[in-house]
Amino acid sequence: MGLTKTDTYSNQTLDMAGIFKALGHPARLAILEFLARQTNCICGDIVSELPLAQASISRHLSELKEVGLIKGTISGTSVCYCLNTEKIPFITQFLNQFNPPIDQSCCS
């Protein structure tokens, strides 16, 4: 079987596929939930919040940052992370296209 031809998909579809792949790990969801309760945080705060090693947390943070779900700024020797609030509406808008009309009953 050949490779997936990603050039046939829209940029929006490719972006969302990357986001959903990043969201497919419970540790990343837990990190996002933790960050949603904060205005910003230092990575050490995340390590004390989750039952994972610093290296694991760093890898998950890297995945979330790569797809644009979080932002990070360097402050001395620490990196402060927060949600990328510009990306959340993009996800919501994408998911809203799957809300069927209320009277749709084709699969009942």
C-alpha cells in the first residue's frame, strides 16, 4: 500500500489531523486541562500536577506546542506555558461543522 497523499487534503484538514493526533494522549489532555485553570505556569508546576517524569512532561509539552495548542516563553531558566487561546476557536469552528440538524433522523 502506498503512502498517504497528504497534498490532496486542505491545510485546515491537515492542521486538524495534527491537533487531534496531539490530543490523542491522556497526558496531553491533562496538561491542557491544567493549563486551562491557569493564566500561565512554569513547567515544574505541571510536573507536580501529573504523575509523570520531567522528561515525559517535556515531550508532551513539545507535541502540544508543535501543533500550536500551547505557547511557551523563556523566563530565566524556566519555560512558562499557557494555552494558545487563538487556536481554540479554530478547533471549535471545525467541530461545529459536524453538528447535524436537530430533525435529522437518517440513522435512527
